[in-house]
Amino acid sequence: MPQIIPIKDLKDTVHVSELCHRVNEPVYITKNGYGDMVLMSMDYYEAVRKKWELYADLERSEEQIAQGKTKDAREALTAVRKKYGL
């Protein structure tokens, strides 16, 4: 279940930090009853960032496939082996 706290609770920074690390998911901050910000631990952020990078790489790969920018796997492996003397 998402954690939602009012912006006034940000005054207790130690508690907010502990909450972010304990729940290991985004903590939503509200202002006047409406969503305003999202906080998360650095560990959680890094994990999310890595997923975003993976998704971007996959999207780029799918675009290259759609454009026909592919090589035969055997030919590519042969070229790599030749290049590196494997």
C-alpha cells in the first residue's frame, strides 16, 4: 500500500528518512490534500533508474529491429571472435 504523508511531516526529517528506507517504495507527499511530491531512498531510486535504462535500451533495440538494423547472430559472433582472437 502506498505511503502518503502531509508536507508538514517533512519537518521530522529523521522519521521521513526511516520511512523511505523501511517501505522501500516511493513516499507520496501531499499539500492541501493534493499530491505534490514523491520521496524515495537512494537504493530504491538506483533500482528504478536501472530499470528505466534497461527499458530505454530495449526500446532502442526494438526500433533498430523495426528499421532492419540487425545482423545475423552467427556472423556477428564470428566477427567478434576474429576481432579479439577468440
